[in-house]
Amino acid sequence: MRDGYDVVIIGGAVIGSSVAYFLTANPDFDGSVLIIERDSSFAQASTSLSSSSIRNQFSNPINVQISQFGTQFIRDFAEVMEVDGDKPDLGFHEGGYLFLAQTDTQVQILRENHAVQKSLGADVVLWDPGQIKTAFPHLRVDDLQLTSYGQSGEGWFSNTGLMNGFRNKARAQGADYLIDEVVDILRSKDQITGVALKSGRSIACGTLVNASGPRAAQTAAMAGLTIPVEPRKRSIFVFDCATTPEGSATVNRGRLPLMIDPSGTFCRPEGQYFLAGTVPADDPMVDWDDFEPRHEEFDRIWMDLANRSEAFEAVKLVNFWAGHYAFNTLDHNVIAGSHNKVRNFLFANGFSGHGLQQSPAIGRGISEWITYGEFRTLDLSEIGYDRVVRNEPFLEKAVI
Ligand SMILES: NCCCC(=O)O
């Protein structure tokens, strides 16, 4: 291990490892990379506790494009991430997302989003209640006006597979990983010069990347900087159904896509079971170490789903857990790029529940910024830190 690196990344889960992968994969980057991770088990990482899905159905063009790159990257993952003949299979199931709209406002948003998505080539269709009833006879659709379904490019996959694939390939390409905790960031005027570690060591760096998930604000504060990110708890429930809710074999082989009910409850197949979550009625910042699931949320989820389908009336809970969103309190969107004054401090933070699916494009973008001083593929400047300085939210209408 050296005393200094060109790039030090704080956080070794999917975001930090994606940045490390893209840096070390780029022949134009000839620097050294160190990733510092505080928890070698990744047991409480947002990556490990994610509901593990990707969609193109966003309202902002940049978010659609970020996911379109992610989808293709996940499709190609096994080949691109091969290390010593080992091809990581993410089990990507392109089952699609199905958004349900009940009110006039929801219909208008769905139509506006659809126009944006189609203009960018997304494979999405709008279905009326009759069409959805044909696809899924078990669904109650009387209260619905319109639905939006992603026919391809959306689905679910292995979260830890994505993280481990990035990590293994980054390592194979020369990145170093260190299990330790950053306890201070060394700064000289508007320049980050290094980090101090719990072990007592100090490591110098040319560029510092904040990929510390829900702890992003703590990390930034060590450098005397601020970022509006805090941990918000999301509980996930996996359950079995007494009666399998079958649909038309032409849509996701008869199984439900990832369905987003107008109530905010979402549900998707998880192997032979179903996985579900919801937007909490009360959504405060939680302690960084509080991972106790909110068991009472399952009552609401069950009620929402049973209202939607008779098949969800008799269910048996088989697993549950809670993870943290790295919640951006300004606008629920990722903050990607350099601090406006401390230019060698880079943020990849505030994903607000989209970190796993956005990790390929954001890792690539941050690596471009480090290598070239600019974004070369997708221009991520509208989701940079400057909007935080201006206090101007970059709103995304399709937040789950
Ligand atoms: N964040 C939970 C569902 C995944 C998504 O927003 O696409």
C-alpha cells in the first residue's frame, strides 16, 4: 500500500467500485486508485439492502439516459466484467415496470413522462384499463385510467453481483481496496490533500471522491463542506402467495412486472415469491445505525396489494429487512460532480433510492471528470453540485 494515490474513493460499495472500475478501464487514465471501505461485510450498505431494479421510466431526460446506459451495461455485464474466466451473472430479469395512474394528475404525468421516454427511444407503452385487464385478469382496474409498461430495458437483477463484479474487475485492473475508516479529510485552502484513517495512517490524494452513501454529509463535513443528504429508512418485505397471480404469458411470462400502485406501494416477483415496499407515511431522517424494519408498513402494503388483486389477499411473509436511502433533501436526485470551490472533491451522492441502477452511468461520468476535467459521454452537469449552491431543485416526477 502506498502513502499516496492519485484518486482516493471513500466508500467501496457499488458507486465507489463503479468509479474505480471506469477509471482503471480507461487507457487515458494512468493514475493510481484507492478505495477505502469501513465495513468489509457490506451488510448495511444501501447496495446490499436495495430492492435491486432498474427502469427507464423517469421524467427527466438525463435520468432516462442514465438508466438506458445502465440497462445495456447490465446486459453486457458478464462479458465485460470477466476476470480469470469468471463471468459474473447478474440474473437480469427484464420483467418491466408497470406504473398505474388513477387521478387526472397522475394520468397527465404518465403521458408527459411517456413522451420524454419515447423521444429517447425507451420501449414503453401506455395501456388503458381494458388492456391491463387482458394482460393481468387478476388485477382490479376499475379505479385506474391509464398505465405505463416498460416492455424491455427494465427489470431486476443481483445487487451484490453488480457491486462484486465492479469490485473484482477494478481490483484486477489495478485498484487497491483498504478496509479502514476515514476519520478526517486533510485540506489546504481549496485543495484536498489527503485523508486520515482510524488506524492512524494518513494517505495523500490528488482527487477525493465521496461515495459514502447515506453517510455522505458526514464525509463532506470532514472537509468543511456540506451536502443535503441524510439516511431515510426503507423497509422491504418478501412474501409468498397462496394463489399465484397469473397473467398473460405474453407479458413477463405471465408474472407481474414491478408494479407501482397509485398508493405508492410497489411489488415485483422475487423468484417464486414477491418483494414489496412503500413510501413511508412518516419519513424522518434516521440514525445511521438504525436498520430495524418498520413492521407496521407491511399492513399497509398488504392492504394496498389485496385491494389491487384477490391473489394478494392470502399471503405469508417469508423475509424482511430495512435499508437506507441516501436521501437528497433538496430534490431526491443524485449529486454528481465537483464541489464548486474545492474542485478536487467530487460527489457521487444523494441517489435517493436509485444508486444501484444509476451506478454504471455515474461511475463512468465521475471517471471522465477526473480524467478529462469534463463529462465526455452523458453531460451530467445539470445534476451537479452547482444546483445545491444555487438552492435550485432538479425535480424528478417519477420517484418511488
Ligand atoms: N427505489 C425503489 C424502487 C426502484 C426504483 O425507484 O426504480
